[in-house]
Amino acid sequence: VEACAAAGTHYADLTGEVLFMRKSIDVADAAAKASGARIVHTCGFDSIPSDLSVFLLHEHAAATGQGELQDTTFVVKSMRGGASGGTIDSMRGQLDEARADKASRRVMLDPYSLSPDRAAEPDLGNERDPMGVVHDDELGGWLAPFVMGTVNTRVVRRSNALLGHAYGRKLRYRELMLGGGLPLGPVKAAAIAGGVGGLVAGLSFGPTRKVLDRVLPDPGEGPSEEAREKGYFRIDVHTRTSTGARLVCRITASGDPGYKATGVMLGQAALALALDEDRLPDTAGVLTPSTAIGSVLVERLRAAGHAYDVAAL
């Protein structure tokens, strides 16, 4: 990252590690701005659907005079994909670093940890990540925290800050996974929430971690080719604007989210950085997919078969 920043070479990766991104910002942002390099992390399922959907909702609201974004919720309606050994190992590493270092723990827990200027962020009260089951009829019933939300939410907030809080200074953003309505919705949501909490707790405690390490995939291991082909995701991102309007961005893609679909996302991000520089936003530094590539990446992903459609509710 530092070499690309110094040389003025654009860079894209798949990292979903908040601590790594925070370090990257601290050591490479100034150099990248000086050289003209675009350093773009999270160019996969972490965090392109999250980042681009909020970007598109903002563009639509601004173009139609519907004000700024306020309460915004990313809802995974359905998803099929295999477990990634690399992702699980990254989780282990971050948990270890947070346990060993108080400063790292504060960074991981801070909802604005990737902000370019933490002191300039709005005080919206409790912006902590959702921890338990949520009920919201407008969003489909019973919902649980989405395991990747602890990364994606921080990327979206960084995008808003890099754009001068153009999305809105009252933007509240969270990510959830749909359990559904009665009678099974609360059971499914509780199972999801319990599974996520159990995995984190299990990896944080020595004896249970040893057991989990025997059954969880190792780095480099992932779903079979058949599973990668059968994967998919369906996501709705809901927002309510400052004028009271309700909008949704519907996202769909085929292929395992963390592998096949992510391969498309990273490939199109890299092609945009390499081939479409004259159409990209005039900016540099340690950026996000929406601030570095924006509408050009949306166009490329749509052409590759991923859907990003904004509609009024």
C-alpha cells in the first residue's frame, strides 16, 4: 500500500479488516493524495454492495429533491454462500489484536473509526453496531445483525465523510439480516444473532477456540466449485430522507458472495481504475469504492450482471 501511494499507482484489494484499513489511512493517505494514487480497500462483498447502494440512494434523493439520507438500513433478504477460511482467520487476527491492545479495541468498537476527522463527525447518540434481534415491519419483520456490518458500516460512514457529509449529517446506517415474519421469523433471527455472537465469543476464548479451529475451514479453504456456482445474494437497502420520502436500492447477483460474486466486483474495480481513469472522480488518497470509482463501477457491475436498482416506496 505504501509503495503504491508513493509511486502514484492505483491499488484495489478485498480486505475487510478495520484495523488494517485504519493503519493504511494513517500511513498512506497523505502520500497517495500527493502522488494522485487511489488506494481502494474493500472491493468485494465487503463492502461494494453496502457502499454503492448508499451512494446511489444519495444520488437519487439529490436528483429528485428528496433531501438528505437519514435512517438507512441494509437488509440481507437471502444469501447462499460457503464459509471462507481466510475471512475466519482475519476475524481471529483482529480479535487477538483487540484483546492485546486497548487502542486497537477502541478502533474496532468506534462506529466512526475510519473517519478522516473523528472530531468532525456528528453526535447521533448510540451508533453502536446492533447486537440482538430487531423487529421492524417496514423492513420485513424480525431481523438479526449482519456479521459483516461491523466493517461495511464504517466504510459507508467514511464515504459520507470524504464527500463532505453529502449523504447527510443525520445519516444513521446499520446492517441486518432478515429472519422474516411470524411464526418462524423471530426464531430464525435469534438463531442468526446467536450464531454470530457464538462464533465471536468462541474465537475469543481459548478452550472453545481450540475446538472451533478443528472444524472451521483453514486459510485458503473455501466452498467447492459447485457451491460457488449455486451461490447468490438478494439485498434491499432502505432509507428515509429528510423530507420523509422512503427509497430502496435493490441489489441482486449470482455466484457465491465471497468468491464468485466478489471476483466480479474486484475485477471490475481494477478494470475501472486501469482503463476508466478519465471518467473517475477527481480525487486521490485512501478512498472507498464509491468515492474512488462511484458511478463508473456501478455501470461496470450492471454490465457484468449485478443489479442495483433504486425505487421509491
